[in-house]
Amino acid sequence: MTHNQFSSGLESANLVVTSDPVHQAWSAIEKQKQINPNAEPTLCNVTQESNLTIIAFGTPLGSLLEEEGLVSSSALKADNFTDFEFLGTKSNKSFSINQAAIKLFRANYDELNRKKTKLIELSKTSLVIITGRSMGGSVATLFTLWLLKGLDLLKTKRPLCITFGSPLVGDEHLRQCVLQFTTWKSCFLHVASNQDPTPKHFLTRNTSGAYKPFGTFLLCSSSGCACSEDPDLILEQLVTTNSQSAQNQDPNIEFRYGQALEDLKHKALCKSSSQSIERERDPLQASIVTQLLAIGVLAQVAEFQCILMII
């Protein structure tokens, strides 16, 4: 990786946490919970403002206790579910999706289909944000892929999917299928904190290591944040931060992303989100250390001194 790639990861992260969409998305999730805090969460709610439509996906109780494995598209087809067959290619005819996420999707299919029809029309004049926390975010990701298939992006505004602390939704074949649509990957932003065990929930329990991320990940810690689109780097960082953090290991305990985003926004605006690096250090080394510090991978001086000796 180049110096520019590492630097842009930090710069992009600061732009994200100081922009409106990520905060608007989280606010919609919070409002969804406030509608009836004692009731079991509904799967999704739509809110509309002047030129903005947000559909927020909730996390039904027990959804993280559902099947942790992957189900193949060929198995879904055999079960008469073909709504994601359009993703298949000649080189990737079959791909796999998180079983818990697709189960929720199918259980709410009629409602989601009605909302998709409505959003296709709204996207002609309104920015559409699809968001969700935990497993709700995983379903939001699938819904966004489904919605994108029905949109003419030359005539409509491109939707933005923003998830918070959500498990990964598919395997390497699914990632490759999404990448064939060159404009689609920029529609996905996944926010994950090193203190939230939920994004790596199925990673730690799935021994095959089959899950692969796609889209942009905003990886956060109390020290700062960084953006990355590299699937292998994202996986490595998710696993590393999970092993380093012993806090909040119950995925059903909600991490407070709202407060974390406000703190990161304040740091970015004050230009204090990066650590001090000696001027004489090689720029590439400095960028690597700064980014690793920002996402909480390197918490102690001794740890990143060892890395510098290897680079």
C-alpha cells in the first residue's frame, strides 16, 4: 500500500464523521426505538424530510441467535427464492449469504417489496438512506442491493446504505458479484467500533472464515477512525480489535454509536484525531502507525515500535 492510500483512509474518515448522512442515519435508528421503546422492534420504518428519505431497519429480538452459517444462492433457488439471482455472473454463478439475514429478509418479504416500490419512485427526487444497526444493518445491506437492481442510476439519485455494528452478509463470491456493478460499492458504508463485538459475531463463530466484506468500512476507536475498502485488511482489523478488547463481549448489548460519532466529529473538527508522529520518520511508516492507532489496533508504544522494525 502507498502513503497516499493510508493518508486517504484517515482523511476520508474525518470527512465521513463530520458529514450529515452518517449522523442522520443514526438519528433515524434512535427515533425508531423511541416510537415505542417497550415494544419488540419492527423490522423497518420510513421517515421523510424535504429532500431526504430514510428507511431504518431494527434488530428483532433474538436475531443474533439465529443461524450463524451461510446459505448458497443455489440452495435459495432450489427453495424458490430467486430475488438475488441477478447478482450471479459467469465466473460466480453461486454465492453465499448470511443465513440469519436472509431469513429475516424472507420473513418480511411482502413489506420490503412494498417499500422498495415506494423508494424507487422517491429516489427520483429524494436522497434515500437505508440504515440499520446489528442484524438490522445486515438486512439493510441486502435490501439496498435489491433496490439498486430496480433503479436507473442515470435518472435517479444513488441510494446510500449506512450500517452500524452489523455482521458481514456474505462470502467472497458475493463480494465479487457486487463488484461487477462498478458504481455500487460506493453506496455502502459500514461503521464498526473496536468495542462492539457484533460486526465480528459470525467471524469468531464461523471456523471456515468464509465471510468477506464489501463497501467502505469506517473503523472506529476512542483514539480516532479510519476508512478502508480492502477486504483482507478489514477482516484482519476486525479480528485483531476483537482479540484486544475484552469489553462488551455480549453482542446483544448495544454499543453507543451516537456518542462515539459525536466524539469523533469533535476530534476531527479540532484536528486532534491523529497521534503525534516524529517528523524524521518515514512518511509511509508514519501513515501506517497513525491509521492503526486511530482504529485502536495499536494501543501501546511498544507494539507499534515492533511493527516499525519489520517494515
